[in-house]
Amino acid sequence: MTSSTGARLMRLRGYSYGRHSVCSNKVRWLCSESRNTKCHSTVVTIGRQIISPGEKHTHPPNST
């Protein structure tokens, strides 16, 4: 999935995450609403496997 600007996005449980950082083979995804709602929920993946699921969000799930 990609954003309107072409950035990689991941959807999980109704929330979307943008790729924030890559360290070795781990990718850290930050909630895509982090700037608008100051939500700090992150997900960590290795390949397609979720290693650390998202924390509690400060907003309801995305509507789309």
C-alpha cells in the first residue's frame, strides 16, 4: 500500500502506519496520524512478520 505521495504504508487493525526507520532487517512503522493527533503508536516488522504490535492509539481507527 502507498500514500498519495508514494510513501510505503502498512494497515493493521484499521490503522495505517508509515515506514519510519530501517535498521538492519527491522522496519519501524509510525502511526500515519502521528503529526495530526500526536499518536506515538509504532509497529516493528522483520520481513512480513510483526515483531512488536502497535501500542494504544490516541485516536479512533482510520475510516478508509
